[in-house]
Amino acid sequence: MDDKTKKPRKSKQMEINLPDSEAQGTYSNLVMITHSPSEFVLDFIAVMPGVPKAKVVKRMILTPDHAKRLSTALSENVSRYENEHGVITTKEKFDIPFNYRGPKPEA
């Protein structure tokens, strides 16, 4: 409710279109994250066994506010997943020598 008028707030619905070209999704098993004062850059990469080159399959550029919201939403969804399916076990960090152009990534 709106505190000033005591009227229920009208919820605005947004229609979201999922183009056929994006509906299948894109596989990624590595993400490199860099940032500047005004944006976060997430490069989603597909690394294939035995292949010396990996490909950036999608680049997402987010404002710091949206990066924080994504971090919170992802954390909440991982918790929900683990409550339903059990704890996700992660393998130890692997040491791959990256020849990656751009700022030093942090992931």
C-alpha cells in the first residue's frame, strides 16, 4: 500500500520476449569477471577438454547496481537449489594459464 494515500499500489507487469535465437541458451563452464568504476564485464567462456583455445560465447556488461542484484539473486537461487537437491560440491580451483586480452580477470 502507498503510505500517503492508503491505496493499494498497482503492480506494473513487464512483458519479456525470449527470441528463438536465445531460447536454446549458451553453454559456459567458465566466467571471467572484470570491472571498472562504472561497469562489470562478465565474459562467459566455453572450455572444451583437449582444445587449446577457449571461446567467449557471451559477454554481459552490467552496472554495479545490477551486478550486486545478480550476485544476491544467484546466491538465493543456489540456496534454494541446495535445499531441494543437496549441497553442490565444487572441485578445487584449477590452474590454467590464461592468455586473455584485457584487464586481469577475477573470478
